[in-house]
Amino acid sequence: MTPVAVYVHTPFCPSKCGYCDFNSYAMSGDVVDRTVAAMLEEIERSPWKGRPAKTVFFGGGTPTFLSESQICGLLEAVLEAHPPVEACEITSEANPGTVDMPKFAAMRAAGFNRISLGAQSFDSGDLMRLGRVHDADHIARAVGSARAAGFENLNLDLMFGLPGQSMRGWRRNLATALALRPDHLSLYGLTIEPNTRYYRLHLRGMLDLPDDDLVVEMYDEACSQCAAAGLEQYEISNFGRECQHNLCYWRGEEYLAYGPGAVGCFVDGEVRQRYTNMKHPERYVEAVESGGSLWCDSEVVDTPTHEFEKLMLGLRLNAGVSADVAHDAAGRAKMVASGWLEEVPGLLRLTPEGRHWCSTVTSELAPG
């Protein structure tokens, strides 16, 4: 059987951040225990049981909100259902405020070999406005604990374009992050999503956001600093040692998914299908316990849609995409002339300037 990426969604967090529109819930106690038990049951009943895992990724939510026994038990179940290939990358996201040395040591012993720390910022004002439960000292301690526990592959997430953020503050954040010598850095510009606290504040004019030009300058500054630190950019938002799991998404490969709200995509014969599990933990638990379908949504991904998604996601990679997926010759010529796209033998890839305009380039290259 062909190895596949496996995603596990743990939907619980200590609190809901103001900008977050992910499927996450500030819950504790019995509902967490029942959800973990249901996730174990879902994995045990999986129709894909026995298919090897090429990567495993625990996301959320906050996977490290779970107890040591819960998160390690879930990984044990995943690896039993999906035997890992040699050198399988096994990642867990982690909140610096929900980890310590014993938890990291237990996770490393269970088989996790990559940690993705949601630092977001090293500025106390930023962290307070974001609604994070950690401070800058927590981040440094978490990095030290992860290294001491044996994690040799560590990512830090940082956000820019935050309310009240200046270029000076952003440079300080970057310098502090790079001084911790992460193997990988993920940099995300803030987006204001509907149904979030930030969205409601924005509608009332209560968010002091940097202007678009400053956000572009922040991104360019990050690219320069990462390059100077030896973290090579391989995707629009990602620098350093490549995340093998996310590469599966960007390359349009299959990925299986477990847990409340988890989204997966698999190929059955000639049919590519995407599915979403029940989102609310209690609805998810009820579906597992009743033995019914866990999906709240599914769709057949037809060939034109799949080709568009491969173009859209593949363009994000510095390696580029096959020239075969760009069907609009006029749009292709226009983007090359604009300086946003470059042609290399058999490939198309964004220029540094073009990375600011990925959506526009995608639209120009896609069939009309």
C-alpha cells in the first residue's frame, strides 16, 4: 500500500484566541476524556487501517493541552493503524504555556520527533492582545525543554501585521526567534476572519492594524533576516528544514484525517474525495458512539478542481509547479512580463516580488 500523510485534530485549547477561526474549543474535563476515547475508536475502526504513514501531524486546537497519557496514547493508536515508514516525520503542535520537560520527554519517547511551537510573538503586549496564555519566557523555556528532551527538529510560528505592531517590534521579534536557533520558522500575516473577536473589533474600528505597505515591508524584512540566518525559504510562509507533512498538502497528495473537524482527502480508484468530520466535540462523540458516519461534509474533487488546487498550492513553493498546469498562455505571458513569474525548464515559479501576488498569478494562469 502507498504510504500516506496522516493528520490528527485535537480541538481543545486553554482559551480561544481573538483571531482564531480554527475548529477549537475552550473545554476541559469529561468532554475531553470522551473525545479522546472517541478518537481512539475512530482510528481503530479506520477503513484505511494498515496503510503506512509517511508523515503524522497532530494539530488543533492545542494537542499539548491533552495529558501525556492522552497525546501519547493517540500517537500509539495512529502508529499501530498506520505503521510508520523509515524516517517518518511525526509532528505535534505545542503551546509554550502547556508544555514542560516531562511532557516533552514522554512525547519524544512515544515517537514524536518534530515540535511546532506556536510562539506568535515575543512581545508581551502582542501576546496579551492576541489572547495567548504564554509569555516570552515560556517560549524560551519550551525551546530549551524540547531540545533537552531530544527534539532535533523544531519549528517556531510567528505572526506579523498585528494590532499596534511596528517594524521595530517585528525586527525585535525576528531577532529573538532566530537567536533560539529553530530548525524551521513559519511566518503568518494576520488575517481578520469572520466569527472571531478580532472581526467584531475590526467592524467597530477598534483594531489598530498596520497599513498594507508596512505589512509587505515586514514580510520582506523576514525573508532577508531568515536568509541571513541560514534558513532557506522553500514556501511563501516557511523557512528552513522542510516540513514533510505540509509538503504533502502543497503537492496535492492524499492525506487521511482523524478527530473532530478533521479534513482528509483520499483517492478511491479514479475518484478523489475530500471529507470533513463532525466539528463539535460532542456531536463527534455521539457519531462515534452511535456507529454512524462521522462526516458532516464530503465532496468529490473533480479533475479541473484538483488541477486548480495543485496550481494554487504548488505556486506557493519556491520550487514552483509543472508548466503543464498553467493552461492560460496569455495569462502566463502577462505574469512573466510583470516580473511576478519566471519560467525555468518545465517549471513555473513565483519571483520574490510575485510572492506578494500569489492569488493574482494563480487566477491569471488558471483556465477561464
